[in-house]
Amino acid sequence: MEYKVVYFHPDVKDIDGASGAASQLEVLINKYAFEGWEYYRMEGMRVELIPTGCNAIGKQNQQHQTKNLQLVVFRK
């Protein structure tokens, strides 16, 4: 079995609310279904952003940032 994991961040306006997010998720699921992928589930993941390269210059004491991601998992 193959899996594909896709980052999902709905761009929702106040007037759209939860139905706007659901609609964007539906579009994403249908797009991958057309390519032969079956929606499996949605997962949350916390990642720690660590400054590196040019962005890290002068930021040695800067704390790492944590971000919560929503990932959509498909399978074949």
C-alpha cells in the first residue's frame, strides 16, 4: 500500500466559517480521488522551527518556534 501526505491549511474568511474549511477539504479530497488516491484520515503534527542559515545569524539566543500542522493522509 502507498501513502501520500499533504499539508492542509484552509484559507477561510469570517463569513465562510467552518463550511468554508470543509469545502476546501472536499476539493482537496476530490482532487486526489481523481488521481486514484483514497482519503484515509487527517493528522495533526507539531513541528519545531529552528533558525538556520542566513536566518539564524545573530539569533543564537532566539527560542525555537512551534507550529501545529494539519496533514491529510491518502492511500492507494
